[in-house]
Amino acid sequence: MAKKKRHIIKIILLLITLIALLFAAGYTYYIKSATKPVNDTMLSAMRERNNNAWNKDTILSCVKILRSGDLIVRTGIDVTSYGLSRMNALDKTYSHCGLVMIENGYPFIYHSIGGEDNPDATLRRDSVRFFLSPRNNFGFGIVRYDLDTSQIARLSTVVKRYYAEKRKFDLDFDLDTDDKLYCAEFVYKAVNEATKEPYLQPISFFGHKYIGVDNLYMNKHASMICQVKFK
């Protein structure tokens, strides 16, 4: 019975994403019909964001305030990101997330992602500048949890263990399995394991447990310390 329910919820989640994708595809087709060079326009906008001095300076300023254990969220520009952001229950601003770890004085982002950007679908470790690239994102936010020093140290150990185990991206969005993790699930499980308590709480989606990107920062333990919308 539980397996059947998970299958139904999976179908519902896929339908939500599909609707978002179809909407975006239809909108793109409409724009393409009305203004011929949509691809050139998009590429121009990507280059403009990437070369904008304000965007670069802002990223540099935010990098300086990052600490190990911070949550970092971003808004991707692609259709898949739009679909994933629609799966958030309360705040649909952000589509992806990762955890910050300062290593040799520089912040790296550990995150779970699939798709063509990560063909082997294993947990990634990227530089913060690559993760926040204005070329591929509309903006980002930095969230700080009320973790103590020992909890942050344990979180670092947990995150690096997941990374060493090469845990895969979870296309089923199933919180009941641990060998595969979608982006918000990775943060949720790593933080809860490190704190040894239900520090982050999932929501109920048609009787099925689910955690969205917004659930990671819209709670009593989290403070949004920086939000940036690229120019």
C-alpha cells in the first residue's frame, strides 16, 4: 500500500514538473514567433549578466561572509529550474541549493544535481563562483543556521562522507531512500544527521513526505543573511 502511495505521489510530482515545462516551452514558442531572434537575445542577456561588474563585485562581497554550514540557494535560468521552483510550497524563488564548506580558506559548495550539467549524477563539489555564475542564474541567497561549532564540525564530516560515497541524484524525489538524494533532501538529511535531531522538517504532500528548497530556510533555525538579484 505504501509503495503504491509513493508511486502515485511520484506521478503527481512529475505531472507538476511537466506542466511547468510545457508552460515554459509554450511561452518560449510564443516569444520566438513574435520576436524571431529569441536565442540570440537569451545569449546576449547571459553574457551581459556574466560581464556585469556589479554582479561580480556582489558575488565577491558575499563570498567574504560565507561560513561552513551555510545554506546557499540559487535561481537557475533554465526551464528545468523553473519547474523545480514550482515544487516549493511557500516561496517559489529558488530552484536549487547546496551547503557551504570552507576548505583552505575558500568556500566550496556541495550539492546534488542531475541532468546534462552532471551526467554521472553524483554529488558535486564546486567553487562558489562557479555555483553562483550570473551567466546561468538570476540570483541567489545565503542562509545561516543556528548551529554551534560542534554541529558544524559534524556536518562537515557528514557532507564529505556523502561526497566520498558518490551518492546519486534522486530522480524519484523519495525521502525514504538514502542512497540517492535530490538537492533539498541532501541538505535535509546531512543537517539532521549532524544535529542528531529533526532540525529540519519535511512537509506532507498528499500524505507523502517531501522537503522543498523553501522548507530549508523558512523555519525557526534559519536566517536569510543575503539575497541578490543579478542585473
